[in-house]
Amino acid sequence: MTVGLIQDIFEQPNSLRQLLANGWISVAEAARRIHGFRPEWVFIAARGTSDNAARYAQHLFGAYNRLGVGLASPSLFAAYGKPPNISRALTIGISQSGHSDDVVSILAEANRQGGLTLAFTNDATSPLAQTAALCIKLSALPERSPNPTMTYINQLMALAMLSVALERSTDRWDDLSLIPAQLERVCAQKATVAAAAQRLADKHCFAVVGQGFNYCTTWEVALKLGQTADVAAMPYSAADLLGGPLAIIEKDFPLIFVSPSGATQEQHEPLLRISRNQSALRVVISDQLAYLSAADIPLPLPPGTPEWLSPLIAVVPGQLLACHLAMARGLDPDVSRGGSLRNLANEPR
């Protein structure tokens, strides 16, 4: 069987190369306009996978551009008709297709209030792109699977490019060019992930733990496991899991730790000890031998990726795991069960 999702995952390095080759002009123009507007903060409207890219932007723009980032609550606009004051915000809409009505409506309101609006989308002719004052085309290659991977990676890269352009940092710009080759090294471990999926095939509930820049990865891996493998996967920060539902950690319960090198990595150590003592099943995505050696199922990352770019690398083992776990459970990774359920929800009663 030719699996479109696996092909998409393996095309991600080329998809990024296309964005790096073609995206600089629009990124530079956006940075110029943003500097001129001098936003007080950033407000991001997105859904699903794009919302996880927005979580990356919270850490990225906060750490490197000193901008607070808020995520939009579409119900304030559509259901309650009480939008917040976003007149001094840079309002960003992130959408694969650019046809998400609620995201478009939030940018339209930002325009009405006199804010600056920016779209990240694959379609420069879409309603979102036409509504925004500025547009950065994601240049993702066409997706074969209904569960997007290339678009997500390109969203992260486009946000990273904008952050670098706003900071005017040549050092960080050089770091961006390293990522496609690092992605290829992760993809080369397909057999390791396939074996891990076989071991996890009978599990129906997972917890995914991440922190800092990779909090977005926690959410995206959990989403992909649910979309693709039909399992219940819960995203947690290490702090939230330690401070709350520790009772879920029991014998053979699978925890996926997203633990690349960085300032928050050591926060996983207490959970690794607790999960070992409870005989939980520990899956660790890391570039550090000490963390991989603590795993029941180690999924190595190549060394040398700066922490602020590690979400572009760390998500790939999770994507591959979701795909192989679906196949191990007898499911087709290229069929969107969620789409069928949405159709049922829209049928008249």
C-alpha cells in the first residue's frame, strides 16, 4: 500500500526548501510594515493544526521579539459579538487553505478597528489572503493526506523567518538553512518508529508531554495520534501533569516525552522517575543520550538543532508514529474518519 501520509512526511524537507527559496520577499515586506506599525502585541486566529503553529509563535515572538502573543477565541466574535480591542495588535490569521470563515472574520474585525493584519496561507487568492493587509504564502507542496504535515512544518518555518526578519538577526537566519537536512535525518529512522508502533498497537489512551518551545509539539503530536490512529491522546506540559492528574500514570500507560535539548528539558526528569516507578511505558523523543536511555521506546533526534527551531524536528517522530500506529491498528492513515463525523454533525435533524 502506498501511504500518502508517509510520502507527505518525507517531502517535508523539500517543502521547507521551497519556502526558504521563495518566501523571503514577502517576509521582508511584512517585517518592514510591522516595524512601521509598532504593534503592542500579537493576536493570532487559527484552528486545529494551525492553532498549534500559533502556540509556537507564542514562545517564538515572546522570546526573540519581546511581543506578547494571545490566541483568538472565535466565539467572542461570532457567538457573543463582543470582540476584544485589537486596534494596536498585529492580528495574524493562519490557515492551510485560507477559507476558514471564522479566521477570516477575525481579520476583518481587526481591519475595522485599524489594526495591522497578516495572513499565513498556501493560497494567496483565498478569502483570508484577500482580507489581510499582508500575506506570507506558505509554499507547502500539495498534501496527499487529509491530515496536514507539510503545511504545519511550513507554518512553523514561516513564523520563524518572520521572527528573524523582525529581529534583523543574521545568526538566526543561518540556523534556518540547517533544518531541511536535519529533517531528512529524522525521516531516515522510519524503521525504528514502525517497530515502536507495533509495540503500542493495543494502546487506546496516551499522554504527550512537552514544555517551552515544544509545547506546540505536544499538542500537534496528540492531534495527529487522534486524527490518524483513532486513539485518545492528551497534551500536557510537564508542570500541569505534575500538578494535576498524576493518577493516569500507571503500569503500561504510554507517555510520550518530547524532550529535545533546551532550557525546559530537565523539567521532564521528575515525570520520568515517577513513570519508571509506576512501570508506565515511556516513549522519549530526544537528542540527549541520558533521556533516551531512560526510555522504554527511544526515538532519537539528530544533535545540533537550536532549541527555538527544535519543534520543526521533534514533531516528525510523532507524525511517523501516528501513521505507523494507524497501520498497526488496521486503519488507513489516508482516510479522515473525523471528516465523516463532521458530515454527520451537519446533517439536518
